[in-house]
Amino acid sequence: MEPSPKDGESAAAAEPGRGGTAPSSGVVVQVREKKGPLRAAIPYMPFPVAVICLFLNTFVPGLGTFVSAFTVLCGARTDLPDRHMCCVFWLNIAAALIQILTAIVMVGWIMSIFWGMDMVILASKYTERRCRAASADLH
């Protein structure tokens, strides 16, 4: 008599030939995050500026987002290359206002902190890309 599969195990996983661990088929799958216009308007800033914006967003909801809007006017890139600089600036101002106005019910404060974390993540990717490009130029 065969032992039955334990709770949480499927019958397919319990039998060796029926797909418990399928062999690799060599297919590469790439997943891309679809960003809304507000999220895509977050600028790629230098890392220290992004950390300051996170700090400001943590203690005064929306302030770091407001400051980051001005980095767009100073030439910071965003994930909205087809939009004009002023449009992206106003999208960031709108995000800051949403954070400020909804901070009363904690939603804006939480959104503001996550927004600041996204700024730091984007800044680290931006810095990493610049380092790779600089090292490629040296070789």
C-alpha cells in the first residue's frame, strides 16, 4: 500500500513522474510593472536627495514629494519621457497635495512614506546604472 500525500502536498508532487518538479523548458519570462501616471512621474534623483525626500516624507507627509517635483524642473528623468517637463512637475505636485490632504486619515502619511521609499529605490537603480556606464567607459 502506497503512503498517501501529506496535508498541503498535491498528488502530482507526491508521484515522482507526474510533475512535482518539472524540468526546465528554457523559456525566459520577463515581468514588467505597469505604472500609473503618478507613479511613473517619480523622478530619478541622486541618492542623497532621494534619502532627504524620504526623510521629509516620513515626518511631514507630502513635503519630500513636493521637493522632488522641483528636481524634475532641474532635469531629473522620469518614466514619462513622452510628457513635457511641466506636466510631470504638476503630476508630482498633485501627488504631494493628495498626500497632504489625506494625511489626516493616515492614508496620505503611509502613501508618503511608500513614495519616499520608491524614490530611494529609483535613485539606487539610477546610481547603479551610472556606475555601470562609467566602468564601461573605462574599459
